[in-house]
Amino acid sequence: MKIVAPAGSIERFYAAIKAGADEIYMGLKGFGARRNAVNLTLEEYKEALDYAHARGVKVFLTLNTIMMDVEIEAIATNLGELYKYGLDAVIVQDFGLAEFIKINFPELELHGSTQMTVANHVEANYLKSIGFERVVLPRELTFEEIKKIREKSDIELEIFVSGALCISYSGNCYMSSFIGGRSGNRGMCAQPCRKKYISDGNDAGYALSPKDQLYGYEEIQKLKEIGIDSIKLEGRMKEPNYVFQTVSYYKELIDGNNVEEKSSQIFNRGYSTGYFYKNRENIMNKNFASHLGKRIGELNGKEVKLEEKIILGDGITFLSQNYEKIGGTYINRIDTKFEKNKREASVGETLILKDFPKGTKYIFRNYSKEINDLIEIKMKTMDKKHGVNIEFRGKIGEKVKITASTLNNKLEMIRVSLESENIVERAKNKETTENAIKEKLLEIGDTTFVGFIKSIDIDEGIFLPISILKQLKRDAMKMLLDRLILSYRRDNESELVKLVRKEPIEKKSILSAIVSTNEQKVVLEECGIEKIYFKGYDVAREENIEKIDTSNKMATNLYQVLENKNTKVTLGWNFNISNRYAFKHFSSIEKIDTIVISPEISYRRLEEIGETDVKKAILAYGRPRAMYTELSLGDEEVKIIENEQGDKFTIVKNNIGNSEIYLEKPLNILKDRKYLEKIGISELVLEFTTETATEIRDILNGKGTYRPYNYEKGVF
């Protein structure tokens, strides 16, 4: 089971490899689901590829965002450079981008991002059938579901085991987009889930903020036993020391060593095992949403009974009773109840504080000097090595011969053989022994290799100058490294294949509706709406696939598309379709008749798609759904929360216990109907959630307020 580590910068990249990561995922500047990370320039990326490949490490480019046509074609230049240079795989969310890559870069592995929300074996097998090598499963799956998917599919499976948890299913969160035009599906999430909320006039705390995920020894052994291919660590925005420590921890666990985790000493907003088990009571942290560190105690007068060991140089932060930061400092003196001026203090001792801000209730350590110092030392001395087999032949009267071989990441054998100019002679005095030869051959610590002797074939009583042996070995290792790096290069002189935009044909549109209740359906039928869909579920988890209505003519998850019993199916807006390449992909599924385009696309970008083989529809009315969460966020069927800016959100519990969060003010572009028809829209979809019969009739009679949201300006 391999470790896939994050690298949001070149420093994090080196830290991950030094700690022993097998695979690295990282982005190019301007692309990927963490566009706010430092990320790498094209030249840095190329250097990183060679550095990784020299050590047997794979590199995956993160292009796991929704893209417009112009962006897909723009990324082709840099992607082409990395393809030729030896990039191992691309992680994608957008089916259109995947289509483009398959056509133009056929040797590049495709990995399905967790943002595709592939949550069952049927969807996993579909990805395998269209050329994907691997899929990253949603964090919301239990171990039993992961196990079933493993048993019923043969695509490579990757599982998140540590790092930040989104409250919403990845790929199904639009809150940042609808509030401020910063799309999580395009790597620009403003993290509104990490803000405070109120409910019914009362402080609800950080109602949408989960703790970070951290699997331990038991969870890792379970994943190993069922044959999971890779475990993934989140943290492209976290510091190099965190990346190094977390990779080191999971390397130990995979090797069977049940060691103590120390990642929580470096970054900590609370930890849980997430959704791995069915008990989910410990996932949320309503007290704080950012890194506060490890709690060391509660202030009582001037005394703190220590819950953690502290040493001089540790960083601490002072918190109020509401966990608000009110100060911080580095520890430069330690006085305890029974001893003054100590270098350290242990758990259970009583620390005496002289200076602290007024209102201090809790003390947290947000910087552990001991752990960070140890990591710094390890990062200077450790490195990952690539195994090389060495064969040696030394026969009297023949030239010395060294053969070195290794496998690259494509499992191709890379092999070099070198002969000396000198002839092996019989020893006149001291002979050169097999052990001496072996010792010198394995002295390759200054290279990226670690050696294993495959064979030593020598005559008895030979003499071989050690200087000749060492030089031959150095030359062989250098030649092997050069050939290893070059083995990743690809030729790609083919002309780029692009989909030519076709001018849209003006359509005569119909009104259709998505309903949440039978009462809404009756009202709409009375008003003359003939095409009515029932609201579905965004996600088809393995344990819930029997609850998915495959007779519904609108599909809101991939399972519902693939298993649908209708001859004509409409693809829901939550598939995030934003480019003509995605239209091309889904038009290959014969039953798909209509696609509702993403509500994150602007009119300008919609025009760029042009005419398509299947009908285009648009969400023309509806309270924008901000999030789709696995957790039930309260006991009520309907609950209102409000952020600090006064925006109100309605939380609705659906029939399978998931929560759906809606904005208060509905999207409404019905007055743009003539323009939409002109640019090729065949269907205007109205989505009703909590609307009454009167409200529905008002909307149909044109009484709603025009509110275009992202259609007007698009998203970042």
C-alpha cells in the first residue's frame, strides 16, 4: 500500500520524499483544487519530476477542477511539456478534461478525483471502462463500503486517511461560489464552512466545521488487508514539517509499527477518524475552526495543571472561554509549584504563569520545539533511495565488468554494463576478496540508489586495484541514473486534437421543473408544466444504491445515469458540466438526452460551448443549493442558520438522512428566456424545495426577483 503525499510547494515536495512517500500529488501555478497554494512553475515541476523519478517516486499533476473550453485548450501547452518530460498521472474532476487528455496524451494515467464523488462499485467500474487507472473515493464512505467496492471492482483505489475534512461532499459544495464567486470546484474556495453561524438567534458556533481526519494503526491495517492500493494525505497548504511528520507516521503504520502520531503537535483543529466507522458523533468541532494546537491545560488563577509535557522554546496561545485567541508567546521560563527555572515540565505538574492576557481560560501549545527540532534534523539527514541490482564479473585475463539494473515506475527494466580498460591479473601478494569487492560496490551513499548484490563472479586469487573498482562503479551509477531519467521521456509531436465550436442553433425552449413533494407536482401540472422530475440524491453511496430511483428521468449521480431505466435521461446541474468536451463525453451514453449546465458558468462561457449533440438545459429558477452533506446537521427537518454577514441558509434533511443547505434568495433568470433560446438552450429548469403553491404560481407568473448569481459574472 503506497503513500500519496501532498506538495503545495517545492519545500513540501522535498519533505514528502525524504520522509518516504511513494507518490506525490502537486499542482502547477494557476491550476488545481488548491490554487491558493504556492504550487510550482513549469521549470520547477520538471526538476521535481527528475528528482522524484531518480528515487522511484511517482508524480501526479492535480487538474482536479471544473474547466471551461478555453482553459482546457490553454493547459494543453504546459501539460504537453510535462507529458514529454515523464509526468506519471493526472488527477481530474472534469469528464471533459479527461476526454481531452485521453485523445491527446494517451499514455498518461488518469486518476478520478474525490470531487467526482465516485461512491460505489458501479461508478468505479465505469471509470475503469473509460480509461481511468485509479479513483480516489469520497471521505464519507465507511470501511465496510470501501471493502465492498474493493471486492466488486478492479480499478486502483485510493483512500484519504488524514487532513482536512469538508463538511460537504467534495465536488458538491457551491457555498463559496454562490456567496462570493469563489468556486471550490475551481480551486478558489473561501472556506465559509470555517466561519461562525447563529441559529434561532443563538450562537451556533462553527456549525459547519469538521475536525481533521486522522486514521491510526487499526484503520491502516484494515485498509491493507482488503488490498487498497494507496492512502492519501491531505495538506498542500500545510507546512513542510507537517508533511514530513505525517508521511513518516503512515510509513511506520504500513510497515506494521504501531507508533504514536505527532502530526497533531504540528497542526491541530481537533482530530477524528471521520466516517470510517458508523459512529459519527465526534466529527464536528463547533468550538474552533483553525489551528490552535494541543491543549496543555486550563488556567485556574495563575496555575495550570499540565496535560502535556512542555519545554523551553515551545509556543503557546492563550484562549478565552469561547476559544477566541487573545494572545500568545514562546516559553522562555518554566516555574512549577515546587520548582523554579526548569528546562521542562511533565504531565501532571502545576505550571505557574505570571503574565497572561485578561480573560484567559485555556492554554494551547501551537508550536512544539522538541518535535520540530527533531524533524529538522531528520530532513537534513534522510533521503529516499531507489533500489539497484549490481552484478560483478572479474576473471583473470578478462576486463572487469559491472552490470547495474533497476525498474522505472512503468516497470521497465533499465540496465547498463561497463567494462574496465584494465585486465584482471593474478595476485602476486594480497588478493582482492569477494567481501572487499562487495563492500566497495555497495558504497553508493552519495547517489540516489541503494545497492543490492545480485552476483559476484570472480576467480580465486585475483588482484584488482580498488581505485579502478570505485571509478567503474561511479561511472555505472551515473550512466544508470541518466538512462533511468531518460526512460520517462515521451515523444509527442502529434498535432493537438480540439473540438471545433459549432455555432448554436436557436431553440424553442420548454419549462420543466424539479419537485420535492407531490403537492408541488400537482400545482405545476395545473399550471401546464408537463416535464416534471422528482428531486434526487447527489451521491449514491455503496450502502444506499438500492434507494436510488433509477426510474427518475433526471439523474443526479453517476449510478443513476448508468442504471437508469428510461430511454431519455436528463443530467442534473450538479454534474458541473461546463465545456463542450464534457458534452461530447456524456453524449456517448446513448440514453442521455439533455444536460443541465453548471450554475457556475457565465453566459459568456456558455456561448463558447456552442451547439452540442445533446440538448442543453439551464437552471433558471431555484434556491441555490450551497452544500450536500453526509451528516445530518440537526434533529429538525428544516433549520435556519445565519452567517456573520447576515446571509441566511436553510438546512433541509432529506429522506436518507443527508443534509442539504440552501441559500435564502433564489436564483431567477426567467426574463432571459429569449436570449437563452438564441444561444441554443432547449429547456429552462425550475427547482422547487420548500416553495408553497402560492410561491410556485407567482414564479410562473413572472413575479420573482431577477437574480442571476454566477451566470452574470462567472466564478474565479
